[in-house]
Amino acid sequence: MDSKQESFECDTLSEVRIIIVGKTGNGKSTLGNILLGKSSFPVCCSMSSTTLGTQMDEGQFKGKQLKVVDTPDIANLGLTSDEAQRQVSEWKRLMTPDPHAILLTVRCDAPYTPTEYALYRQLQWLWGGNSLSQRLVVAFTFGDRLDLQVDTVLRTVSKELQSVVKDASGRYVVFNSKATDDEKGQQVQNLLDILEKLGRDFVITYITDKTGKRG
Ligand SMILES: Nc1nc2c(ncn2[C@@H]2O[C@H](COP(=O)(O)OP(=O)(O)OP(=O)(O)O)[C@@H](O)[C@H]2O)c(=O)[nH]1
Ligand SMILES: [Mg+2]
């Protein structure tokens, strides 16, 4: 098994690498803290970006080592394209050989804006080709403010948001920072279940591509 195949096999791996991206105020740092079960990343409600640089921390969840990278909103910080490219290179370096998940935070209590979609497209371009989509999971944040089931809401959201969810092959998880610790644990488990399936699907595709037969 080569390192690429290994990097996707989340069910057997002891380390799971997760990077969190998205618009300022969407709850990226809060989500990082939910995943790690501790206050690793500063969280604030502010008119400007709270997270100004890339941060990383690690924690344990049910015997797995989670490595989480929290990122700033590169568009809101007004970075030049060279600076933005350097940021993304730094994220990739921290997630070597590859992240198991790129979590794109989207608030489920506010309309999805063209600015937010432009940030997603910029990130996709900076990451290179369609490689971001392979590991993309939409993280719907502010789940405490969601009145309906997400799959119901997704039928009526903008074409842009529908295309993001399609890029992620329908992978999404709802997070709610106001939930109990047990409920937050279930949110993390929901994500890991998705990553396990992603790992299995990747191995099947990998073996099929190599041998022409399903594994
Ligand atoms: N009600 C509610 N508030 C949340 C939730 N997630 C985050 N928040 C609040 O949203 C605000 C912004 O959260 P952050 O985690 O700092 O957002 P961020 O995406 O890291 O923002 P930047 O660092 O500026 O890019 C804080 O006041 C959080 O408490 C949630 O699920 N529910
Ligand atoms: Mg932050």
C-alpha cells in the first residue's frame, strides 16, 4: 500500500488530519475546539477576523489522534495572491502527506453569499485542480439555529451552495457549539464515519484503477 492510499484509510489509521477553512465568523475556530474537545483556538464575535494566522493543535478522540489546522479567511485579510498561495502551501505542509478532510464551514442560519462562494473558488484554485473536492466535507455550523432538516433546506438554497455540496459528493455534517458534550461527541463521530467511508471508497477506486477489478 503506498502513502497516498494509506493517507485515505481513516478507519485503520491512528491519526486523522483535518483542515478547517471558510469565511470569517463562520465558526472555524469553534469547530476546531469541538473536534479537539478543548479550547485550542481563540474564538470571538467581532467585526474583524479573529484568526489572523494558521494554527494547529492535536487531541484524542476514541483512540484516534486528531490533528486539526485552523485557518484565517484569506479573502477578508486582503492577502495578495502570492501571500494566499504561501498560506495554502503552509496548510498543505502541516497536513503532510494529505489531509483526510478539508472542512468548509458554512453557516446554516444565514444565506450563502456570492463573496463566500468566491472564497471557496479561490481556495479550490489555490489548492490545485480538483484535488480539494476529493477531501471536501461541508461543515454546516450554527446548527442550534437550524429550524429544518439540512437535506430539506438544501433543496431550496442557491445554485452556488448546491454546487459546493455536489463538489463534496454530498458529504456534510452539522455542528452546533451549544450542544452538550455528548452531542458534540456524536457530531465528531458523524464526521469520522464519513471519512471512513471516503477512505473505503478511495481504496476501491484505487484497486479498480490498478487492476481493472473491484477490490
Ligand atoms: N450559536 C452559535 N454560535 C456559534 C457557533 N459556532 C460559532 N459560534 C460563534 O460565532 C462566533 C465566531 O466564531 P469563530 O469560531 O471565532 O469563527 P471563525 O470562523 O474562527 O472566525 P475568524 O477567526 O474571524 O475567521 C463566536 O462568537 C462563536 O461563539 C454555533 O454552532 N452556534
Ligand atoms: Mg477563527
